[in-house]
Amino acid sequence: MRIEATNQSRISTFAVPALCAGLLCFGSARSAPTDPGSSATATGDGALYDFNIEHLAADLSVSGDGELQPVPLIAAPELPPVASMADSCAEPLADDSMLERVRRRLAITACASSAWLDGLFGDQLRYDDYRATYGTVSLGTLWSQYDGVDPRLRFKLRLQLPQWDERISAFAGRVNRDEFISDSENDFDALPRRQFGSMAEDESVLVGLGYSSPRRNGNDFDVSVGVRVDLPLDPYVRTRWEMTRTFAESYVFSTRQSFFWQNSEGLGATTRLTLDRALSPWYLLRWSGLGKFTQETAGMEWNSQVTLFQSLNPRVGLAWQAELEGETDNEVQQTNRALRLIMRRQLNPEWLFLELRGGVEWPRRKLTEDREASAEVGIAFEMQFGPKRERNALSR
């Protein structure tokens, strides 16, 4: 007896016209088809399962004492060994440099992990989809007069799960836990930054699953659940809705509302508004405003930022940034002011990036503190592996 099962899903794509300057692509990056599975139309492959009539019963054999003993014939499906998964994920080396070998090993490990996890939901492994697994690894350090030296190692990885559902993906990363869960990450996250009066220090490894609406049409919805990989375990749930609109040819406006629950922080909500204005093919102006409330915060934490993106050439981009932030119920309501210049340069090979930051801040959290200038300097390297994706895709 043969049973045929077919799983089909169709995903269409919506993309707001990109407003780009050099390496910095901003056409409301949050509105682009950033989800795995939302960037193309995909149809699930039919899966054939063969059953023999004996599989529906038990074989009867005679034991030593003459009694009939049932012997089950249905065995659990076996997944290919990890070694064969890695071999199936392997691709030729572009060159024999140490960096290329490291990047290739990261890509193979990510692909094999995606195949192993997806293999739990079926036996029709799709390596073309698993090779679309993508991520970044960044290493950098920031020095400031106020906080001293702060080194950071971060990574983000998005795993494809086509056998389960094209709209579902798995996530793993070493990130700032509070910024990631509350959806308050900055456009540039390779280096740490002062947020709401204090330097973000809560770096954690998070793993989870995410669901995104199949069509990116300007009214988009996604949900994610996950846990911090540490004891005690700290689970979280987050849901987001985003609306994006273009108008007057050169404007893109987006609003995003997030609700989240974290075991250690309780309930919270974040509202983000973004307005982009294309000034020319080489300049883009962005204003973004953010308000966050949790059960653990004193009132509402807020942030307002103006950034001028400048393209110097196809490989180099600058970001001129001014920022204000504070807390409504803190004894000092405006906790920080900052001016920054950020340079992002594509190196050779093209998947390696250099990020430089220089600026000055004026932090003040307590009335007993004086608001004094604090210089900051930072450098970071970022390696991308897997297909090229917008960096914001990894936060979904």
C-alpha cells in the first residue's frame, strides 16, 4: 500500500523601494522581505512514504518456550549522520586563505545544524534550502572615558526549516538580551553602546523559533519564542506588528509595535517610529524614535535619533548620528546625549566588513553626577556567511 502526501505553500514578496547609500541599505530595512522564506516563492516537495502490510501488524515468532512473541517491525526513521550532512552542505573553497576556511566551516556547520533540526520533522532533506542558512560573526572593542574598554564577541544565525513550514525558522545568537527581546536594537550593533543611561552589558546566548507572516505587504506580523542558554533558564515570548508606507516618492514611514514577556523582566512593550527621506543617490536622512516600558523600568525609557547616511563609493558608507535618550521617572530624565561618526567599509573578500566609530557622549543618570563630555572610539570586524541578507533580517 502506498500513501502519497504533498505539502505546498506559496509565499509572495513585498519590498518597499530601497533607499541605499553604499553599503548601508536603509529602505526601511525592517520592511524588506527579511524573513527566511519570504524572499522567494517556494513550493514544498511531495513526499512519498511506502508502507508494507506487515508494517501495520506485528510479526509473530516462536520463542524458546513455545509461546508466540510479537516482534514490532516499525522502526523509528533514521537521520543521516552529521558527517554526511556536512558533506552535503560543503561547497568548493573560493580560495585557500585562513579566513575563507573559517567562513566555510561556519557555513557548513550552520547548514548541517539546519538539516539536522529540520530532519526531525521529515526525511526529505532539502540541502538547497539549508545552504540558504545565513548569519554573522562580529568581534570588536569600544573605549570610552566614562566606561573604559568594553570588548565584544557577537554572532547571529538564522536556520531554515522547510519541512516544518516555510514561515518558521530557528534562531541562535550571542546578543544583548534586553535589546533583542524588547526590539530596541540599534542600526549598528557590532559594537556596544550606552542605552538608557548605562552601557549594555547583558550579553547572552539565546535560542528560539520564529514565525513570520508569509507575505511582506506593509502590514506584517511575527512571533518568536526562545530561551537564554544559561542557568537559571530565562524563557521569553515576543510578538510584533509593523506597518510601512511610502509617499511623496522619496519618503518611507514605518511604525512597529512589539509586546514581550520575559521570565526575569515581566511584561513589556516597545513602540518604534521611523521616517526615511532620500535626499539624493548618495544621501539619506533618517529619524527614529523609540519608547519602551516594562514592569521593571522607572516609567518609560525613550530614545530619539537622527542619522545622515552618506555613500562615499560602492564599498564605503558613513553615518553621521545625533542621539538623545532618557527615562520619564528617573531623577535625571535626560540620561544621555551623543554625537557619533560611524564608517562601514566592505573589505576584500566581500563578506568581510570593517566598522569604525568615533564620537562624544554626555551621560548623566544621577543628580549627584556632572554632565561631562566622554570621548569614545571603537573598531569591529564583521564576517557574513551564507547568502547575502539585510542585517536586520537576523533580528526577526
